[in-house]
Amino acid sequence: MLNEKELNRHPCFNVKAKGQYGRVHLPVAPKCNIQCNYCNRKFDCVNESRPGVTSTLLSPEQALVYVDKVVEKEPRISVVGIAGPGDPFANPDETLATMRLIRTHHPEMILCLSTNGMHLAPHVPELAEIGVSHVTITVNAIDPEISQHIYAWVRDGKVLYRGLQGAELLLARQLRAIALLKRHGITVKINTIVIPGINDHHVPVLAATMKELGVDLLNCMAMFPNADTAFEHIQEPGKEMMERIRDSAEQFLPQMRHCTRCRADAVGLLDHDKTDEFRGCLSACAQLPKPEEAARPYVAVATLEGVLVNQHLGEASRFQIWGEDGQGGYRHIEDRQAPPAGGGIQRWFNISRILADCRAILVNDLGDSPREMLKKRGIQPVAMAGFIERGLEAVYTGKGLTSLKGRMRKCSSKGACAGGGTGCG
């Protein structure tokens, strides 16, 4: 269901807001997990305004600096989004780290993502926890017999799927993701690329299905024929065709009729785009160094009551996130839910991703497997007993870490714990 307060400030979801509020897209997701037959992603093409292109790429930390500068110069920005230039969830670590940084430092911003939906579903609970309120999924058909002609391949892990098999897999993932998003109260917009002779006749059927799933808005976008693609010879649908298609789809879902086909580095109001104006700023931010401590300003803590470090990693159902308060002390930033127990090494990977902006984690104890996973992901595990502030001081100053390893509860596996994800850690 549309949140009225946020709807009034989101220019893409509300045509009345497009002249008052703006958006900034952060190009932090270069990799993609599907190949569309109309897509040719040229990162350095500054003369094109279309999805999938950007003049440069940013790390999550660089993206935060860029947002700081953009908001300072253009205070009407209300939405921070990630729309590529690849797919956000072919780059989940960068995407989620960026969203967390923006949420922490700019809590007033609406957080928005645009994805093909292939690998979205596993991340929906975390998106909801971060506070991402608007997600756009590009769904070009709900009949694999049609969509098999739109995608050259779909990649799941290291396996490529082509033809009907790839189309069926992608559609199943998209439908599951939409259902999960609505279950978590997230506003969903569907982008449909209208391709003459391929799916133009199919849009009303698609719109009806999306309505049944609880989708909030449909954006029918005319395909832009790109050089060196399989569809480069298909003519772009004209305005009359697009209006006819939108009118027929509007029987089922509200239509977005003011889309400007934004780049992956777009910034400004839809009516007053400032992408060119901010290109120098974007490039300068892309050159910023990425020191480890600046990239990871926080420390995670496994604690029962918020005073002592007194939980084994495997037992923790949530983590407190702490940071410096700028006055020589420390402050509690937020709580983050831990992944559910079980799942073996995947749980430790998920924890490391949830804590991607943390330089260390304070725990009463942990096993060898999670210890190695966290270290590999740049998070220092500190096994200790005592007050949280003692641990924070040691981490942030680098002094006295070894003295923290006092009385720690013995692992029930008597030293044989390999971190199987069953709660032992």
C-alpha cells in the first residue's frame, strides 16, 4: 500500500511531486545477472540518457560522500536510488552497504531500488529492515514463451540458462520477489519495456497479473533500439502506440506516464535534470580513497542487555551497532537482526554482509569457521568478556585488545566447533 507521506515526495511514483522533489541514482552495481536483447551498457557514454549507462562507478563509501555533496547543492533531493548500471542484486554487498550508509547518515531520504528481480527475493527482509520503501522490477512478460525471445541468457550462480528455461526461471524469481515485497509492506512499481512485435500485445495481460499480486504502479517504457544488440533493428514504438498500450493497461493498474528513462547516475528533478552539472562532482567522488576505517565506521556487539559483551556469536539473534559520538565517546546507533540459526557457512556469510559497514564485532566467543569468514570479509572478530565500552575503546584506539580476552564461556563442543550454523558458532 502506498505510504502517503513518502508518495508525496517521490517524483517517480507521484507525478505531482516531479516538479518539487528530485532523485539521485548511485552507480554502485556494475555487474548484471541477465542479458536483455535490447541492452548495451556503456559506462562511459555521457551523451545518452537511458537506463544502464553511467559516466563512472562508485563504492558505497564514495556514494555516501557524493550524496552529501548533492544534497548540499540541491536540497530538493528526496530519493536516493540504485538502478545499476547492472543489477543491484548481482552486486548485493555493494547495494546493501550503500543503502545502510545512506539510511544512517540521511535518515530522511526515501530509499529506492530498481532491479530485474532475478536475485531479489533473499534480500527482501533485509531491505525492509533497512527501510527501503520503494522497489521497481522490470517484468517484460508473464508468459515464458514470449520472454524467452527477450533475454539472451539468465545467470544463476555460475550456471547460464537460455531460451525457455531461462525465461521460466527469471519469471518464477520475479513473482516470488513481488509477493515477498508486498508481504513486507514495500511499494512496488513494475517497468515493462514495450518491444513491437515481441510483447506489445501482451501488456494488458501482464498488467492484470500484476494487479492480482498487489503491485502499485505500472510503467510502460518504449524500447530504445541500441547499437550492437539483438534488437537494434526493431523500431522504437511511437507515442500513439505507447498511449494506446498505457490506456489498455490502466484498466488494471495506475500508469506512470512521466518517466524520463533515467541513467544509472541521474540526479536532479525529473523536470530539471542536473546529471551534466554534477558529473564533475561524481567523477571527483569516484577518485576518493577508500581507507578501511572510513569504509567501516561501526562496531557490532553481541549482547543480551546492552551493557556487557555476553553472547556467543552462534546464539545472537540480533546485534547492537555502535559508533563514535564525535566527543570522545561512543553511541548506540541501531539494532540489526541476525540471520536465523542453521545454514552452515551461509549464515556466517550472511552475518558478514549484514555487518559490512562494521570494522569489528565484539562477542563472548565464536568458532573457527565464522572467525575466518568474518576476517576474510574485513571484520575483526574480538572474543572478550566485560563492558561494551571497554571493547569499543580497544577497537577504536587499537590499544589493549589482548587484555580483553578474559573469562569466556567454553564452547559446548569441547573445541571441536567448526561453526556449523546450528547455534554453536
